[in-house]
Amino acid sequence: LPTSISHSRHTMASVSRLSSSALRASLKSQAFNGRTLAFNGGRYYSAKTQTLKERFSELLPEKIEQIKALRKEHGSKVVDKVTLDQVYGGARGIKALVWEGSVLDSEEGIRFRGKTIPECQELLPKAPGGKEPLPEGLFWLLLTGEVPTEQQVRDLSAEWAARSDIPKFVEELIDHCPTDLHPMAQFSLAVTALEHTSSFAKAYAKGVNKKEYWGYTFEDSMDLIAKLPNIASRIYQNVFKGGKVAPIQKDKDYSFNFVNQLGFGNNADFVELLRLYLTIHTDHEGGNVSAHTTHLVGSALSSPFLSLA
């Protein structure tokens, strides 16, 4: 698979890792102050703008040819040397992964597709009345290398909201977990169960041509990302709040819906905090433990659900 689609298997996985310290800090902030928290209603898919999948499919053939040409011309070149210490040290520091989404610099911090966090804050679309970028915009940037328009981001928010429902049996699976079972164990269990819905798994079982893998992987990845707030908030509510989860509001953005499902939808500062938090945690240079695991499992032609779980 092209490197740009691979990270969609773990992008937004930070939804499940919202730290308790960030939550506690948000609760100390001022409550709802009248700012608009999310998109206005009445918008869904737009016939006038390209979807992310349409744009990605346009860019994909050229990218494939670039990689073919690069390997043909430079395939025998040595890119690194490996020391014994690196082998015993868990491959630390070995250049062994092509990654275009982000790069971490010890001096200037992380860049997403060449753009710093301040540049992303300036360039990426925001919710009406908001000051922080929407993670939907950074997801578009990561997959295409392009800054999306406001309408493209709104349409992506709507698409994720439309895909957000989780099957009843997954809800019941989460609800039957002991409340003292670690939330990440519950999260992994729920995501694994979503394999039942995998388009890729079904297509692979039917012997689909490998040139078509990316499309099914894309669909699964979009479904998975869309369902993560429902899963994470249900676990949170069961463990800490008594189990009642607010429904996804189809006309609101991804971060607002997650905050609202956690029970803090009227806290504008927390909504903005999570928009920024999810934006800057969408990618981790591709080689950290969780990201690398998704690549490793996915390389065995597992679905995005199993790769993330």
C-alpha cells in the first residue's frame, strides 16, 4: 500500500488515549462562554466539492509511478548502516521506514507534510468561532499533501458523523466488560469486534485483485476513525460516569462530538483543547511503537481494524 494510506490505520487513535490530566485541566477552564462550538446544521455531503477518496484516487497513480521510478533508479543505493548496538537496542535509530506524513526535529518540533504546528494552526480550517484547527483538516493534509478547503473539511466531518454508528453487538460487548478492566483493553476488544464489518476482509476473502486493496482499506479506515469517539466515550461513561452516552450529532465536527459524548459539550475551552490535541496527535513520524505495530500487522494483509486493535 502507498505510505500515505497506511497511517490512516492509526490516525486519530489518540482519541482513546486522552489523558486524565488534560481532562482535569479542562474542567478547571471556563464553561460555555457563548462561542459557536461546531458547524451549523443543515450541511451534509456536497455535490460541488471532491470527497477525500476522490482526491486521493486522483493522486494515487502518479504516486505509484514516482515510487516505481525511484526504486528503478536508486533501488541499489545504501541508505544506512546498522551497528550491533542498534540490533540489540531494538532497531533504534535505523533508517528502515519511508514516511511522508510527519517528521520530528529535535530543534523545531514536528512537521506535518512539511508544515509546523503554528503553520497548521494558521492554514487549516477551523470551526465557526473557533481558534484551533480541526483534525479533519490535518487528516486531509496527511493523505494528500494539500491544505483542504473549509467545505472539504465540513464534508469530511459530515462523512465521519454518518459512519459513526457502532453495531449493537459491539455496544453490548463494551457494556458487559467489567468496569475494572483497563479502558485500553476494552478499546482493543471493541475494535477487534469491528472486524465483522470490514470491507477489506470480505473483499480479500473473495480474492479481490491486490490493485484494489487500497479502496477497501480506505473504506475500513474511514469507518474505524468515525467510530472511535463512540467506542472511547462509551468505555469512559461505563467506567467513570454511569453508562449514558449522548448520540453523535450529525451536523457537528468530530472533536465536538467526542467532547459531548464524554459529557462536556458545553465547555467551549475543552472543545477547543481537544481539536488541537487530536490535530497534533494524528501522526507520530510513523515509527513509534503503536504506529509501527499497525504497519507490521497490516503488512500481513490484516484489515485496519485488526491492525489497530
